[in-house]
Amino acid sequence: MRKLISILFLSAILVSCSEVIPEEKAYELQIPPGFDVPQIPEDNILTDAKIALGKKLFYSTALSVDSTISCASCHRPENAFADHLAISHGVMGRTGFRNAPSLQNVAWYTVITMDGGNPSLETQPYVPIETHEEMGFNMVLLCERLNTDAEMVTSFNDVFGSNPDPYGVTRALAAFERTMISGNSRYDQYAYQGNIHALTAEELQGKDLFFSDALGCANCHSGFLFTNNTFENNGFFSDYSADSGRARITWLHEDVGKFKVPSLRNVGVTAPYMHNGQVETLDEIIDMYAAGGSGHENQSGFITGFSITPAEKEALKAFLLSLTDISFMQNPDLLE
Amino acid sequence: MKRNFGSALLAICTLLTVSSCSKKEGCTDPTATNYDPDAEKNVGCLYEETYAVEMHVHQFLNDIELEEEMPYVINGVNTNLNLAQFYVSGITLVDANGNEFKQDGLYLLVQPETEEYAIGDFPAGDYTSVKFDIGIDSATNHGDPSLYPIGDPLGAQTPSMHWGWSFGYIFMRIDGEVDSDGDGTPDPAGAFEMHLGTDHYLASIEVEMPISIGQGLENIVHLQADYTSFFTGVDMVNDNTTHTTDNVTLANLLLDNIYTMFSPGEE
């Protein structure tokens, strides 16, 4: 009996110790009007200190093998944390085969990476850190390097109670990325913040076209994220042998050429477009959808073509540009 | 209503009395050999004798014990092997009656510099074969390596044994250089990588051999891994690299070869 009591006593102490640290400085995400509350993993509760450490890692070139590039080299704040290059440059001039996506609103994404091969924000950092054509480094060697940086060692111990390790690196990066929230475009001000004057007449016409059944853009680019978080073959290409997309993960023929539907938020600053960055303008995209796609056998049933006048096209583009959120790209909490 | 409640209470009391009187006696520990699932009162359990067993993986290439950074001639081509390692999991000993004794949760990263691997406790007895997988079961394969410490076979490794993009482990990783220009010396232009992974490439192997576990025995499973078989039919100069999905033809050949590379090892 005495043993039982001491065990109970001991576990009471353990519980109280483990709870004090994270609760103390819990960080509450600033959720824009119109947005849901995102799911935060239980093992990665947000705290100010963890987010600050994640930010330090995000902007640190120590993550690349030769200390030349950081996450921000390809996820540039001025491009809504996407890249302005079709294919980003990794270490030593190496190039991969996909366009770097925007990191805006990743807290809400249920699909991480274009082919959905990686399950979560906590697991995603392995991709850029260890991919030969990106940072070309190794998680073990990265942790060894971080352990030689006294400031990093102190920060990791403050946040995780341990020296830099893969768990801390991935959790801190994910925590910072969850704070990359874009929900204050002029469209948001119009739709969710009650400012009926935020959009011009032309942009409003474009909005109606965007949400019309005739164009059907919102079949895929739906909801407050402007993506339905699924994989589609948008009929932009007829040959996907260089990159089979979702099929690379599932090995299913029906998934060839399917990629995650990207959000259209900040689409005005995230050119070039498509998985390979081969499309430079919104005009080309509208023209391709109007023409009904390439007719690839896996092409989405939503891509059926439509007719659009030059004036309507200008209006549609104007609406798409109203999704640009300047305050996001200038948010000091996200900048180095 | 009140009366109903009273009779229900009486019924429960009766039940309690009856059940405590007629508690079935037996062994209540599911891990015991005489475990009785109906037993309510523990009157003693019997346990099997178990012994710590090791697996010794004897790795050879061209009948020479495998060493990294050593020159070999593979399929007529001068080759340096810089890395050769693979995961072994699902280790199971099978007895003559077909009973299987499996070590769940055990994952080995087999490397040339290490021959001896602890594979947990097995009951005393005579076994007729060992089963194992080269690779990692699907559920564990897509787990998060960050949840394991560095140094654990499932934790982050250097060089990496994991792909971030598909989020799974590299089941087998062979890196090296071949003599690509015919001057007799392996060169950087002849660098090759054979990285096998994804759930489709889990290879389930069974090697028949007598294994006796018990008091006073060595309790070692000797396994031979012959890389000569692994490289059979591979064009070491012109078609020597696969990361599985980017060269499925070579990956399939290597997978076929994995099924032939294991045999009973000698002490």
C-alpha cells in the first residue's frame, strides 16, 4: 500500500512538472474571419518560444549542407513564401523538378507536398533538408551542427528540455509555419470583414465569374483556402513522364498527372505556376481551362472548357489579383 | 418504480455473491503457457523458458567477407562499395509443427561492420526455419523517424535510410562507384545508388535451417547474406542506379535478387 501511495505521489509530481512548461506561454493563432480553427497536433502545442526557434531555423542556412541556403531561399516572403523561379536552386546549383509552393495557411492543409507523399508539417522538413537537389544535407549531421551552436543549444533546451535533435527541429519548424497565415486580402475584407467597398466593380464581376457554374473554378479552388485539398489532373500537359505526380506515391495509373489543388490566395505574386513552374501568366491558365485542357485520360471532369470574352477575362484576373494579401508578406512576425 | 429499483439492487447483490463464490480457478496471465481465459482466480502460472538469441549476419561478396570502402569486381566491373546496408524486421522462428514465434517491434539495420545482432528472447526448442522481412512493415514504414532517438535503427541515420518525399524508409541502400571509363579504377563519374523502398518492395524471406534454442546452447541464428546474388544480372556500368520509382526495372531485378541472397550461415 505504501508503495502504491508513493507511486501515485511520484506520478503526481511528474504530471505537474511536464505540464508547467508548455502551458505557461501557449500561443494562440490569430485566425482570420471566415477561417476555421485548424487542428494542432497534441505533441506540438504552439508556444512563443517554440515559434521563435522555428523562425530561427527557417531563416538559418545551417540547414543546408554547405550553409548556403535556408528555407526562405525558396520560400520567399515577398512571393507569399513561394519561389519566383520555375524550379528552385538547391545547394551547388542543383535543381529538382518541382516549383516551390507557397507556405501560406499550411496550418489548415490536410495534404502536404504536391503528391501528398508526406503526411504532416512535422514530417515535411525531412524533404528539403535531405533531398539531394534541395538542401542536400542530413538530419543527423544537421543536429550535430546545431549542437555546436551555443545559442541554438540554449533555445532547444528552453523549448524542448533537450539538445537539438530531429524531434525538436521538425516540431519547431512546423510550429513557425503554422503562424504563416494569410487572410487579409481585399477579397477577405469584402467577404469576411464587412467592407463592401474593398473590391472594385470589375473585381466583383470577376468574383461572380469565378464562382459561376459556367467557369466552375470553385469546383476545385473552393472554401476559404481556395483549394479543396484533393488531387486533380488539370489537363495542362499531355505527357507526365517527367513527373507522374500523385502516381509517384500511389503507383496507380489513374493518379498519373494528378497534383494537389493549390490555393489561389496570393496567386498574383506566386508565378510561375503549375507543378513544374512552366506556366508564367494567369492569361495562359485561363486560356487553357477555357480550351478544355489537353484531354489527358486522367483529366479532371471539371475541366470541360468555357467561353469567355476579353473583358470577362480581365475581370477574372482582377478578382484573382484581389486575393493578394500585402499584410501577410509584410508581417514582421514572419520576416527575418 | 421504487420497488423495481429495489429488486434490481437485490439481483445485483445476488449476482455479486454468486460470482464471488464460484470464481473459476486457473492461471490469469495471458503470457503464461497455462493461461486460462475463463479463469478468475489466479492459482499459479507456468512460464516457458526463454533465451536471448542473436542473429549473426555473415555478409559476403565474391566469397570474401564484405567490407565497405573495399575494391571488388562485380559482374566484371571494378567497383568500390561505399555503403551497403538494409533493414531486417519481423524476425520469426518456425518450429517443425509450423508454430511461429515472432519478434514484434524489432528492427535491425544490418551493416557490414556489424555481424552480431540481438533479436530478443525465444522459447527453448527446436526450430526448422527463420522468417524475416527485408524492409519495414507498412505501418512502421510511414511513421515519424523523429519519434526515435538518433542511434535507434528507426531514427534518423547518416547516410539517410529514409525518404521524406514518400515518407518511408529506404529498405536497402547500396552506394558505390564503378570504373566507368575502362581505366581499371572506379571513378566519380561511375557513382551509383541502389535505393530500394516503398511498401511494394518489402521482401519476405524464409530460410530453412535447424535452430536449437536452450540451456547451454549458443542460441545464435547464423544467416549468410551474399551480395554476389544481389548483383546478379546487373549492368554495373550502364544501368546501375535506382531510387525505386525512377528505375523500376532495375528495382525489380534487385528485389528478385534479394529473395536469393540469403542462406544458412556458418559459424
